[in-house]
Amino acid sequence: LWSYFLVTPSMVVLVFFGLVPLFYAIYLAFHHVDLTAGGIGAFVGLENFRDALNDDVFWTATSRTLIFTVSAVGLEMILGIALAFLINQIKWFKGIIRALFLLSLACAPAAVGLVWRYLYDPDFGVYTALLKMIGIQAPNWLGDPATALPAIIVFDVWQWTPFVILVVLAGLQSLPKEPFEAAELDGASTWMVLRRLTFPMLSPVLTLVFILRTIDVIKMYDAVITMTRGGPGVSTETVTYFLYRVGLKYFRLDQASAMALLVLFAVVVFCGIVLRPLMKSQASRSRRG
């Protein structure tokens, strides 16, 4: 009874903030829901999913989100892993460095997005002033379709690369020292140690970080709403912002729910594909044990 009592608060939160909205979205996706015409209507089956799959704007927003995800997560993983290895070699002030990296993670994305919006300002922004100091004409960072999406990518990399650094650094510090000492005695090169020892032993941590960051970037909304609101035009309209427009501005919660479920399905399949090699290796290790 005591164990059930301890688990109950977490289960209540999971049910009311996770499962109830999910099943309600499934219910809406199979009905005609137009809040401007009386709310939830008749059962329509797979019609909303068919409309979503034939919606060119939805696919454009999805492709834009894919570009954003690949760019942001790729940069965060490369920079985060590299900086984690560098910090791991430092003998002094590791605690202070970790605390400094936590600052960006402790800030609300919406609040920081407003700050970065002013940093990108074409008239009095910091980045514009820095480029003018060296004689370069700064672009309209958030007002030009060619630079608006890269500007948001830079913001996301700045805020979430510390998350990758801290998790990878914790993984590096938890690795056993005996295999590395044996490799050093055998005269193994640095590249050989990284390829045969470090990265294989870090693969569970790297896989977890990669999946978490990918999911977070796909559902990113705060930066877009605070910095560009999907503009200029629709050049920075990600799939989550498009769902917000469809569901909460055009009041078509049925179509928004169907599109959201399609995105959820794609994310679940992606996570399963990424996790499959890791689960296989863990299963083989348990069988050998």
C-alpha cells in the first residue's frame, strides 16, 4: 500500500496532463470540430487525416521543421560533445563551469526569445552594432526570409547546447577508468581509444540526448512565437506553430488534432528506429551475463 501511495501523485499528473489530452485529441480527430459553428459535430472517420495528408501547407511546415531539427540538433550534438570532452580534461573549476552552463537552461525560452529578438534588431541590436564596427552591413536578421530561420537555429543552439554538454560530461565522468588505463599501457592511439572505448561506452548517453533534443526541437514553439510569429511570411512557421494557427486561430481543432497525431506517430517511429540498435546491444549483454 505504501508503494502505491508513493506512485499515485506521479500517476495522477501523467493521466490528467498526458493521457487525457491524448485521448481527447484522438476523439477530436475523428469528429468534425469547428468552434465557430457549434463545437463538436458528427463522426467523420479518417476524413481529417486525409485532409491533413493532402494539405500542402502542412507538408511545407513539416519540411521546414525537419530542416530546423537536422540543423539545430546536429550543431548541438557536435558542439556539445566537443566541449564536453574539453571540459572533462580540465582539472580546476569544473563545478563553476557547469554552473555557468546551467544559466541558459534556467531561463524560460519565451523570456529569452524576447531578449534575442532585441539582440537581432536591425537598428539597435547588438549583433548589428558588432557588424557595423567592422564595416559589414548587417542584414535584417528576423525580417529577411533568408536569415530568419538560421537566426532562430542559432538561438536554439545557444540555449540547448549546454544541456548536451552537461549530460555528455556526466557520462564521461561515469566511465570506468580500468579500460582506458589498459589501453594506455598497450600503446593505443587517441583515435583508437575514442573509436573502440569512449564512444561505444557513451552510446546510451548519446542516444538519449539525441532523442530528447530531437523531440524538443520538433515541438518547439516558444522561440517562433516570441521572435518571428512564423514570419516573415511563413518562412519560420514550424509544424507546431502551424497547428496553433489551425486549432486556436481558425478554430479547426479536428484538423489540428489529426495533424498533431500524425506528427506524434512519426516521432514514435523515429524514436523506435533510433533505439532499436541500443536495445539489441543491451539485450545481448544481458543474455551473455
